[in-house]
Amino acid sequence: MNAEPKQLYLPDFCTARAVLAIVIICELTALVLALARNEVALGFWPDLARTSMFLLWIGLFGAGMLCVMRGYLIRQSPAKGSVIVLALTAAMVTIISSAAYFLGAGTGWLTDPALIP
């Protein structure tokens, strides 16, 4: 009676190919978001830079987190692993979003009348 080894359903985020895919997806998403907003007051290039930096922080931190957690996640059931991944990802996005908000508040980005639409 051999038990089948558990297979991790997530890709290996420790490889360069996965990191390149994450960077390309983040950059294309940032480009689409910056083109969709196209606020004259914000300016296209600064808006693209802020959006790109925010998405890259989330994408690369998420990939790093899943790379580090891979050994633990492979030993879990798919249901438990999914809950762990979703909870950690939600916590990571909350932390990065809060840090970006407080950084923006501290530098005056949130109170600058030229940036408020």
C-alpha cells in the first residue's frame, strides 16, 4: 500500500523563469492601469512608475514568500495549502498597501492638491 506523494499545485517560484514571468505580468498590468487612468494632473510617467513599483513589490514579495514556503506547502493537503497561501497573500498585500499609504502620507503625496483629482 504505497501512498502517492503529494504534489504541489503551485509553480516553482524559485526559478528565474517564474520571476521573469511575474515581472512581465506586473509591468503589463501597470501599463494598462496607467493608460486607463490617464489623469492629466498625475501625469502618465509618474503614474506608471508608482503603479509599476507597487505591483512589483507585491509580485516579487509574493514570489519570494511562496518560494520560501514551498517546502512546508508541499507537505500540506491542497485544501490546507490553499488556505495558507490565500491568508499569507492577503496579509502580505495588506502590509505592503499600508506601507505604501503611510509612505505617501509622510511625503505629502496624499495631500498635494495637484495630485487629487
